[in-house]
Amino acid sequence: MEKQPTRSNETGVTERDCAESQSQHDGKPSPLRLVFDTAALRKIILSALLVLAYLTMQPIANAAEGLASAPTLTRPTSASKSPSADGFIQRWLILEPIRANSLTDRAVQALVKKEYFPNQFTVVPKDGDKVAFDSAELIWHAVDTKEYNVNLYHFARALGKPTSNVLLWGVTIVNCPEEISGVRLAIGSNAASVWWVNGQEVIGIYGDRQTVIDDGVSKRLTLKKGPNIVRCAVINGGGATDFCARFLDANDKPLKGFTVSAGEVAK
Amino acid sequence: MKAPALTAAILALALPSFALEGDVRIHDPSTIVQCNGKYYTYGTGGSCLVSDDGWTWRRGTTPPRRGMAPDIIHVNDRYFMYVARNVGAQPRADINLIWSKSLDTNSPDYKWEEAGVVASSDGIEDCNAIDPGLLLDPKDGRLWMVYGSYFGYIRLVELDPKAGGRKDPNDPPVNLAINCEASILIAHDGWYYLLATHGSCCRGADSGYNIRMGRSKIITGPFLDHEGIDMMQGGGKLFAGSGGRVVGPGHFGRINLGDGVEKFSCHYEADLDRGGASVLDIRPLLWKDSWPVAGENLREGTYQIESVRTGTVLELAVEGVPVGGRRERRGGGPGAGGPGFGGPGGGAGPGAGGPPGGGGFFGGTGGVIPSQDVAQVSTNWPTVNSDLRMANYLCQAQQKWSITAVTNADGYLGSPYFKITIAGTDRPLAATADGELVALPAFTGAPEQLWRIDQLTDGTWRIMPKSAASSKEPLALSAVGSSFATLSKFDPRSDKQRWWIKTP
């Protein structure tokens, strides 16, 4: 069976559920009501409709709350953050999604090479920075993830933004106490993604795919002493979307002797 | 899940592949031993074969004691060679020990010393004291010898590992098997295995030689086969028989190279491609269900190279073309059910595909989809150096590799070096100076384009470049990620450097 683009969110409700509940809420009488017009049945149906209406409203409510409604994401509260016990980078600046609609090698390469905003391959944004693209205003958000991965579905859904057929940019700053050579960036993403370290493209993985730890791995590279910029572009088709990233040392073990920052976080 | 794959790998490679290069004529070869970087084996009649790389062999120097079916073992600083001779009408025979500190005739330590008889048969007893086979027990360092032929029992005696002679000449031999010959013991994972040759020797292509085995937790037996039949009652599970163009394997010798790579040597009574001569061969030794299995050296062919760790295959990093071309479901395009690109409401609705067998998308094309023609799909491939990566196998041209032996490029124990090229092209897999992988535009024969491919004891393969300029230690093809391969030091405890080489 192919992957269907109607994944459940944390409430167990899918986009398809929501669409169906809306169609049931269009004012036409239900066939059930015509046949069983009892008080009890009316109560049941009314209750169901209320629940469905509530669930249908959830994304809007979430959007109003902003990232606070994203169950796996929080706003950074410290200047820097160590990687997780398994070396995963858990602090990122994520730009709100841009519409995109292809996952093949050449199409993804073309998508990520297109200019969406000035200095997109060099800028280190701050939380709350805005960029204009295609008559829309997109905002960079600093996030910490509670998990090994960054759940972009949670991110976009919490902001009331589309989760399917989108491109999301991510940036983080890896601060190394000393130069570290022979390391590899190791990522997983749902779906395609392209990655840069200090401006050099180091990984591209394509096609519809799930996030698998250490799926895409760079060739050996050197992290310089001080800040190193890791940048990614993740393109999703339908359904869930997320990514994870860590560095592996020369022995393929998780690298942990660094901190991660995302610049100043807006109050 | 390794067992079915191992079986498949063995079946896929059921025929012998390459014969060793050079002069490999020998009968009753000893276990192969190394000295000063060279490989040595000794056979009946004082024959000796030497090789610098284990692939190309030449005649060596005859030791001072000629005899029948010697075996040799390196213990501490000495090479003990045990050589049998008839001392009257069979089965009257004895086994003599000679030793030297070196096998290299250029070494000042090359000097054979006689050390006397270690076992004998009087011509009356049910034993023929020939065909010695040695085991230095890795568990406790005790040295053992089995011997015997088709006049009764295969017998076991303990030897002194310091001097090579009998530990206690008064200890009577222990009978382990009956009516076989060319026996030898090996130890593995708490078991002792007695391998011995059944069938007739010395009849050329009419020889019925085949290697059989039993196992025991105790070195003195009983050695039972897979059916529980004692080798003292004629039992024996087949280890290696005739096949392909070679007849009559016998005289097993184990070569443990460490890191999960084992080989075995044997002779074939007749190699039909060498005029029916008795020749040496070296093959992978595998283990399955705690039994040794005779592997085969890799044959030339077209393969997919699949990571044991990730299940993805090595491919040229180019955008693949679906086999048979792209097909879209009716009402296709983004949003109509393409995996990952359907919007809510898209997908397999009525008319989107149709039921299998009823036409429509899932009914197929109605004909045979031919394999992909690399010439057709490679027009967009880069003509310069290309990256490698790994991906799910989809029968696409950039995922199929031709593995071809390279002549005049030396070899390694039992096999020549190979070139690995995208099938239908001359684009070789190569090691880079910084220990990564690249596909070059054309094969030149440079060392970084030559590959050593050893079958590991679990049936998977280790793939190593002959040279990787930056590394002083051998490197192996490694699946460091699901979608990326590199070169790194081989770790026998990891699946990263284990590969299935499958026929696509």
C-alpha cells in the first residue's frame, strides 16, 4: 500500500477526518436522522457533531497559539544547548514553509537552488526575522525539539501552515571548542533534503522517504573552531515531515563535544 | 534471516569459479601455512608449491624427507611437518616428524631437522598410519594429530607442542572414524570437527573423493554427522564434493585469516580444464548452524551489491529512470496518489488504478518489461567522476555492477583482484585518496580500482580496495549510512562492512 497523505496528528485525527467532518457539517439532514428521529439519537448526533466541530477547529486554535501548541517543540530558553545523549542537534531556526511540489533528484536540486530570499545560503537568521517570498511573509522561528528529530509537521501545523508539498529551510549554529576533522554530518529526513555545512553542500537525499537515523551521511569534513553553520532544506510531499541530524566522529560514533545555538531568541 | 540468504548465496555460486594461477599441480596438499609473507603447501612425493599472494603459485623447494600426504603446522618458532611412508606392504606405515624454523629457503633459519617417528601401523592392526592431520587446540594449546587410511580406523594421538613428538608414547591412540582418509580436526565455537575424505582417490576424473565430516564436543569423540551417525560407523555429512569442471576434492586444510574470513584448501583429483591434473584450490570456508560449509570464490557476473546493515544497494548517484518508463495512474500528476505527493482526497479512488488483473494501472502493461538498457538511460549521467550512494534496489541500470577478474594484477589468497564497473559501461568503482568512493569515467587498472572480495564466514562479502592512498591499514567498503557508502577499517563485529552480492 502506498503512503497516504492523511497521517494522524497527536490527537489521532487526520486531515481526511477533518475534511469528512466538514462535509457532514454542511447543514444537510443526515439519513439517520430521517429514520431515527428520537431524542436520544438527537443527543448522540449532537454530541458527535460538537466533537467533530471541535476537532475541525483544532488547527485554527493551534495557529492562534503558535508554536506553543506544537507538542514536541519549545522555544529556546538558554543561549546554547548541548546535543542529545545520542548526539542529535535539538536547536534550530526554521523558516515557515514554502510551497514546493517535487522530490526527484533534479527537481529538488532545482528547488533548493532557486532564490527565495536574499543570501539564503549565507544568512544566519534570528528568531522572528521575516522574509518576503511570493507575496507572502515568512517568519524564522527558533525551536528546541524534545525528541531526536525536529517534527516539521508539528511546526507547520501549529502555525496553521501547510504541511504537504512544502519546502522548509532550517539553520543552526554548531559551536566547536576546537577544530574537529574527520567528522561526518549524518541526517535523516522526511522527505527529500539537501544539507550544507559552512556553505558547502554535503548531502542530498531524494525521493519520498521516511526519517531514518543516519540515512544521508556526508563525506569526511572538518568542523572549524568556533561557529559552524549547518543549513538544510527539507521538501515534503504528503503526510508527516521531520528531520534529524547529528555529527559522527572518525569512528562513526556520535559527536558531542560542541554546543548549538540559534542566535538571539525574541521575547 | 541470514540462513536463507546464505543458502541462496551458496546456490547462486554453486559452480567453482576461478582456478588458481600458475603451477598448481599437487596431490594430497598439506594445510597452507605462511612464512615471511609467502604461502607454502607440501604434497605427496616431496612436491612443494609457493605463492607470494596466494593466487599465483609456483614450484617450491622439496623438503629433505619425501613421502606421502604431509601436513604442516606452525607452533611457536617451529614448523612441524609430519610425513608418512610405507615401510612394507600396506597397511604397514609410519609418520615421521621433521621441523624447521623457516620455510623460506633464503632464510638462515631454513634447516630441516629429523625428529623421528610419531605414529605407525604394523600392517596387521586395523589402521594405516598415513595422512596425518594436525590441530593446535585454540582452547588450551594442546597439539593433536589424526591419521589413518582405508585399512581400518582414523586415530587420534596427542603431541608435545614444544618438540612436536608424541606427548606420551605409551598413550594408546583413540579411534575416531573408520574407512576414510586424509582426516584433520578443526575447532570452532565449542565444537571439534573431524573432516575426512570418503571415496576413491587416484583415478583421475573417475575418482570418487569427497570430503565428509562429523562433530563432537569432546576431541576424543564420538564424532556424529548431522543425522547422528557416528563416523566410527561410516557416518559423515558432506562438506565438499565434485562439481562443475573439477572432480574429487580431498585433503581439507583450514586457513583462518581472522576478522571473520576463513578459507580452506583442498586438491581436486582431476581438473578437466587442466587436462585432468590433480590441482590445488583455495575456497571460502563458511559456517552455518555450527557446521562448516564450502563456499565458492566469486564468479564473474553482474550483481547488485546490497548492504547487510541497511538493505540498500550501492549505486551511481544519478537520478534513476523507472524500469519500463514512468507510468502514472489515470488522473495522475501531483495529488493523484503518487506516494508522498497526494493531497488529501487524492489517491486510490475509483478509476485511479483499477483492480489488479482488470487492466488499469495495477494491471501492468500486458507484456514483458525488458531490463533497462544502460545506453538508453545513461545519456544524462555525468561523464566525469561521479559520486556513489545507496538506495533501495529498483532494478535500475545504475544499481547493477559487473564484477570482472583482472588479469596480471596479482591477487590474494584464492582469488584474483576484480574490477567493479557499472554493468554495460567501463565506469569503475574506485577508492579516493581520502578514503571515499568515486566512479571514474574509465578503468585504467590502477590499484585503487582493483578490489579484493572475500566471502566472510556468514556468507556475506567483504569488499576491499587493493590500495587507498591515505590509509596505512586495509579499508573496506562500508555502509556508514543508509544512503551513503565509504571506506573504513573493517570491523568484524559490525554489519557495516558486510555485503550481499546478489544476482539481479
